[in-house]
Amino acid sequence: MDIFRKSFDAFYDIIKPIVFSLTKTDPEKAHELFIGFCRTLHAFKLEGLVLDNSANRLNPGFKISNAAGFNKNGEISPSVLKYLGFDRVVIGTVTYDEWKGNSRPRIRRYHKTESLVNWMGLPGIGAREIAEILYNYGNHRVPLTINLMSTPGKKGDDLLRDLEKTVFALREVPYVNRFELNVSCPNTKDSQGGLDARREYQKQVRAMRKTVRENMLSEQELWEKESPDLNETDIDYLLEDADDLIDGLTLTNSTTRHDSRYIPYSPGKGGASGDAVYESSLKTQRLFYGKIQKSGSKLKIIVCGGIKSPERLQERISFGATEIQVYTPIIFSGTKLLREFRSQSAQSG
């Protein structure tokens, strides 16, 4: 099986420049090609043969999952992602209603700096359709996280009821044992029409946590994905009473600070990921970790954002992380990165 997987990884390296060239004006098409390939493997039950490898049997000491956006509507079977090297699969961001998001193109790729900017706007097919897709995958035995937020445009009590309905639609789906509240997406409009509703979400964060917690099953966990653009006052506010309602933090989402070292010719909107977010993501993690340690909080940490090498991974783990999420680095390095994470971490452990 290692031979097939190494061939698959080598093929990705060969075809990547061609795909990047063909999808330069709309990088979303490249991901759609990847989804189509994964669905074909699953349809013919070839995922184990083509993708499985000995590294998947290694225990690196942490869990690996994809980040939100990678499998937005659950189009890729959890079994395919398991054989790629993920221990857990994140679905979403899921909204209750179908939402088209912003018009395409809505992603810009920066190959030289291994970064992306996206202003997708939470497109998706809606919680009920996603639940049906996940039910149909059957007994895959892969733990699932539902990354959720309200349908854009919802405010106040309508926002809370929207979250409630999403939890109801998905809490009974087999293997869903975690919800991840996305209060950090920089690409949804606030009540004034601006393209960043994060401040408004923060003001209502306790009510959102309570709504999700009260409606999910007692054995399920609630996590919260945070922005890398927070200041210390923001962090203190988010940590206040957090232990009572959430189990952990995912650090972090993308950044609206488009550093010209990584994002030349910024589109002037959207969240930057990959190398462009690594420094601010690490800084935010360190701030959260220091405050968690000082307070004696039991909150756990998942890390996400520009983790493209085993060295960066170890740096993030040294500040309290027990799990990681990956997305943008896989676009540039391929899924062989997951094998490297497992192999090198297992050897060093």
C-alpha cells in the first residue's frame, strides 16, 4: 500500500503546477477537482488501496484533522480522509439554510508564499442536506466535528434559533461527537453591511455557546474557533466563564491583516491563511495558553494556521496543543505532509 500512496503523492507534485496554472483565475476549481477525485475513489471503494499507508498506523502523540472549508458540505467520505491520514473529519462551516456565499472568484492563491486569501462568505447546502449526506456514509467509524455558524444575515434571537436548528439537524448523525462554533470567520456581513461580523459575534458569544451546549447531546463536546486578530482584552472576554460552556479552543482562523511579505497585491478583503497567518496564529495561541495556565482553566487547544512542517508543528504543540487542523499547507505540499507529521513525530517521541 505504501507504493500506491507514494505514487499518489508523487503524482500530486507533478500535476500541481498544471492545475495551479489552469485554475489561476478561480482556485476554487482546483479544490472541486480534488473533491471529484476523492468521490471517485470512494464510489469504486479504492480509497484503502490507493491511499492507505504504514504511517497511518503510527501514533504521533496528537490527533490530526482537516480544517473547516476543506470538506464544507461533507462531499468527501470520512473513509477517504481517514486513509489520507486524518484522525478526525471536520464538516463545515455548516449553516442551517442553504447559502450561496459571495460571487466567484472568491479565492486568490499566492504560490510563492504558500498563502491564500478567501472571501467565500460561508457558502453551503444547508444543515439538513449535509445530515443526509453524512447518514449515507454508513459505518465509517471516523469521529466527526461539525463546524457551525448561523446563516449569514441572522441577528439576535434569529441567530440563536438558527444555530439551534443546525444542532438539531446534525446531533444524531453517527460519529458526530463534537461541535465547533465558528465565531471568527471574517467574511460575513455585519448589521451595518461591513464584510466582517466578528465583533458582533463576540458580543453574543455567551448566548451562542449556551444555545449550542443546551441542544447538543450530553456526550458531545463544544469547541470554539477563534480569530488570530484578537487583542488581550478580546481574549480575556472570550475566556471569561468559558470553562462553564466549552471544552476547548481552535486557534486560529484566517487573518484580515494582509502582510505584504506574504500577500502582495491584496484583494482588500478576505481572510489570509497559510504562511500569511502563521505568526499571528502562534502569537494568539501563546496568549491564550498563558492565560489558561495562569487561571487553571481546563480548556484544551487545537491549533490551526500555516502548520506546514514538523518544526512548526512542534512549536505549536509546545504551547499546549493536543490536536492540529490542516488545510492550506496541504494545497501547496500535498497530503504527504500528513505522513511526514506522523512519521517524524512518532520517531522523535
